[in-house]
Amino acid sequence: MKITVMDDDNTANVNALIAGVRQFNVEHMGPETSQPLSVVAHDKSGKLIAGIAGCTIYDNFLRIPISIRS
């Protein structure tokens, strides 16, 4: 085995890694059902000041105990 640390965007390697993870997930968790997801912060005037955006995977990554749900 040869491990290489790269500081460039090698699209072929990245795409192969993503494809491998997705295939593993499908085999163990079923078809992917991703949805857009974002978390944003606005100042008092409503101006967007920060945020993060992405997608969910399998829609089952958030746990909220029933005792604190309203």
C-alpha cells in the first residue's frame, strides 16, 4: 500500500472516493434520499451574515428525544 497526501484538486481521485462511499452506503442503507439543507444567521435587520449549505443523506441523522420536543 502507498499512501499519498495531495494538496491539489485531483478530480478523478475525489470522484472515485465519492462513488465508493455512495456505493457502500447504498449496499448497507438503501437508496440515497438527499435533500437540500442550510443553516443561516441573519443580523437584527435581516441581512444574511453567515451560513452553511449542503445536502442531507438518508434523512436520518438528527435525533431529538421525545421529552424535549414541543
